[in-house]
Amino acid sequence: MQVMVELSLYPLVNEYIPPIQNFIDRLNSYTELSINTCSTSTQVTGDYTKVMEILGKEMQRTHEEVGQAIFVAKFLNFDAMQSRKSS
């Protein structure tokens, strides 16, 4: 099963852009994920289990490095084969 997560990060620090960019750069380092970054959110798509594992790891790292930060996420699960048949 595939998942698409639309994720926004709000670090509760004065210099908020570097932590956001750092998080996005780390996500982009995973070749098994498809990443699409917009002005207010980043869409992460891939295998459900792998996406959840990576997001958990990278969100925890952000909290450890930045301190307080808010993540807002929307999750959409789908079967890639079913999506292709519907098109």
C-alpha cells in the first residue's frame, strides 16, 4: 500500500527557515520517497511502512535538534495499481 503525506513544519524558534530546509533536505536524501515541496507544505509519497518509519525518525530528529516544533500532517492511503486503473 502507498501513502501520501502532506506535511508542514512550524519550528517554534526565531530562525525558523533553517530547520525547515534541513528537514526537507533530509527527506530528499531518501531515494525510496517521492518528495514534492510547495511554499507551505511538503508531500511525501511512497510505501506506507517505509514513509511512516522515515517520517518518525526525521520528525524525532527535528524535535531533538530544534526543541519545540509543530508538525501538521494529512495522510492519504492508496493502492498504486488501483489508482492507475482508475485513470
